[in-house]
Amino acid sequence: MWGNVNIPAFVEALTKNGFVDIKVEDTGEGCTIVDLPNDDTLIQVEPDNTHIICNGEETVRIKIRDALLKCLKKI
């Protein structure tokens, strides 16, 4: 998997996976923060990596992972 994450497509995929309160902040430094306050989760999307910071709930992390994978190119 590779490529930059298309943030609007990622937000749409998150919505389809059941997330309803999604806040997006562009830091202006090539990094985008996606906040899911209802799920106590932050997603930091950078050009070379993505970090998911959540409260340890595995089902939330899996839904986010699945949404993210839909937005990346496959080999």
C-alpha cells in the first residue's frame, strides 16, 4: 500500500463506517489531524505515515484502519 491519503475520501469512508462527528484540521505543515471526539480518537495523517491515537477500543481502530485502506493504492 502506498500513496497520499485523500482526506475528503477518507472522511467519506469514515462516515460510511459509522463515524458521525468528524472534525478535520489542516496544520499547514503537510499534516492533517482528523478528530473523532465521540470516539475519543485522533488520527494524524502525514505524507509518509499515519498515526491512530485512540482509547484502546479495538473495534474503533479496525473501522478506522478499514476506512484508511480504502483510500490507499494497492500493489
